[in-house]
Amino acid sequence: MNIMRIRPVISRTNGGRKASKQRRNLHIATWEGVPSTIFQVLLQGQFLTGFLLYLGASSSQIGFVLALTTLVNIVQIGVAFLIQKLPSRKWAMVICVSLHRILWTSTGLIPFLFPKELWVIIFIGLYTIAFIANTAGAVLWSSVIGDLVPSRVRGRYFGIRNTFLNALGSIVIYAGGVVLDHYQGGQGFFILYVVVWIFAAANIVVLFFYPDVPFEKSEESKFWPMFKKPLHDRLFMKSTLFLAAWLLLQNLVVPLYAYVMLQLLHINYETLSLLNVSQTVFMMASFYIWGNLNAKYSNKTLLLWTLPIIAASSLAWGLLAVLPMLLVLFLAHIIFGVGVGGFNQLAFNFIIGDTPKKERPMYMALFAALTGLSSFFGPLLGGQIYEWIEEWPKWIQIYGMQLIVGGMMLALAFLVGRRVLRDE
């Protein structure tokens, strides 16, 4: 990745010596993402679903696990307050993120240490504690990175960083799928976990090189006045509540795509990896397009544009009734990649760019908590629905859910989103 391309912009803004220090900090932030990406890619998505199926989890349990990562985002509200009391954000971030890495990777030891009837329960316990630590680390990392990256180059930097790390993630996804297809059952997952342990350790080491950047603290010293600041921001709350409703619908089906493909369509891991790679490739390509559009249009306007694209990806599953399976699945994943790439990047830019700098940790925490609650109930309800319709016609289980939810998302985007996500 050519981080050096942003050098002239930084130099004109801050001067030569500071530019050199900032470039070094940006390099650290980028390369820290390398072991982090490898570690996380091999433990989430299709690999998480596959490992849970190997442990004996049901669809509702899988939905619960997929939803947990967002439920614990509520913790961020407390962290956003406590961060104001910290003498150092860096070391708190290192501790929280390291704890997450250690606990999540330890789930790979479950089949070796516990009887089979306890595998799923112990996984959920370790996973929950790991992501409580992670949500605290996420507030700290977002706060640090928001101050670390100059606002003038923020969109361009994150576009380059996301493209580089998603390209790496695509390679890792495919390699992981090949491993699981060649080494069935526990042996394949053991190999993946060995790789995970190595890169989790590397990720912890790189965290130590982050700078401890100065922190502009909130003007409020008490929790309730600090908490009320974003609550009284009408435009922020309208946008946040709308996006929370959107994510509730989206997460009814999207996190369970891997379950549908593995359990109902009987797709192998290598093919599933190729589908995810295609999604990631088009998501990477979209970063450049959304980044350029962001120079002309606001974050909220572009967020609105991403919604019909995401809805279309869900509706595309209905083409399974008339077109070849793999053609439809590739099309659905490609469309989703374009839409969600823009959504994630623009939502992040909205939080760190359209909110007051001193109050940003609480804004980010409230956004994460509200969207996290809705994202929690989405997969949880979606997994339960798949259990309820287990005896229904197969087509309803495979693409009927996606058609219904896609139609609801489209209606929400055009009927509500057009009023909420407009510039005022």
C-alpha cells in the first residue's frame, strides 16, 4: 500500500518535522491491521459458523453468538465516560485489545479440554467475555485513530488502509476455505487456530508501537451531563435511530448467509470462500468510488445511497428460483460488497467527522450502543425464525426470508431514509 501518497497533503498542513512523525504513526496504524485482519478473518464469518457447527451448535445458538458482538457495545457508554479519567488511552487500549485476542483464541482449546456436551456453552462464555473487552478496546482505538489521522486526509487514508487490509483478508479467506476442505473436522480447525495464535500474538506486540497521542477531554466531568450531549443533538439522534432500525432488518438475514449456504445449500468451504472473496474484492473497489464521491457529497447523503444497494443484494437471492445457484450467489455477494463497503466507511466517517471532537467518545459509544442493540436482536431473531420454519417448504428457508427482508429494507430506505438522511 502506498501510504506515501498522502505525504504532500500532510506536509502542507502541518510542516516538515510533524509530517514525518504523522507518516510514521499512519504506517503503524496500517501495519497493525495486518495481523489483526488475519486473526479476525479466520475466526469470524464462515469460519465462526463452521466451528460452531463442528461444536454442535443449533441455528438459534449460532444466531445468538453472531449477535453477542453487538450487544456488548452497550459497555462502550461506560468506557466513553471512564476514558476521560485515564492518564493514557494507549495502555488501556493495549490491555483491552490484548485481553480480547487472548480469550477469543483460547476457544480453539475447547475440544481438547472439555467434554463435548459443554463445548457450545463454554465457547459462548469465553466469546462473551472476549467481546466485552473488545468493545472497550474499540472505543479507545477509535478515539486514538480519530486523533491520529489528520482530518484533511482521513477519507483518503481509510480508503487506502481498508483496500489494503481487505485485499489481504480475501487471500486469507480463500486459504482458510481450502484448508477446511482438505482437512475435515477438527484437524482443519486446529490448523486455522495455530495460524490464529501466531498472528494474535503479533498483533499484541504491534499495539505497543502506537503513539500515546494527546487527548482533548470533554468539557463535562460528570457522567449524566456528558451522556446528554449526544442525546440533545437532534440530527445525530435521528440518523442514529434510523440506522439502528436499518441494521435490525439487515441482520435478520445477512449474518446467517453462511448457515444457509453450509447447511441448506451444502456448499463447500472453498466455494464459500470464493463467494466471500468476490464480495471483498468489490467492496475494496467501492472504497475508491465512495471516497471520491465523499469529496463532493456529505456522509449522510452517501449513506442513503448505499441502502437500496444493500436491499438489492438481499432481493437478488430470489433469483435462485430461475437462475443457476452459483451465479445468483456471486451476484448477491458482489452487490452486498459494494453496498456494505460504502455503508461501513461512511458510517465511520459520519461518527468521527460529523461530531464534536471533545465529545466524540460519548457520541461513538451511544451510536455503537443503539446500533449494537438492534444488531443483537437481528441475528438472534433471524436464527430463531430459521428454527420455526424448519418444516416449511425449502425455498422459503433458502431465499424466502431474504426476499421478505429485502422488500422491507427497500421500503424503509425510501419511505423513512430519504427524510432522515438529508442535509439540513
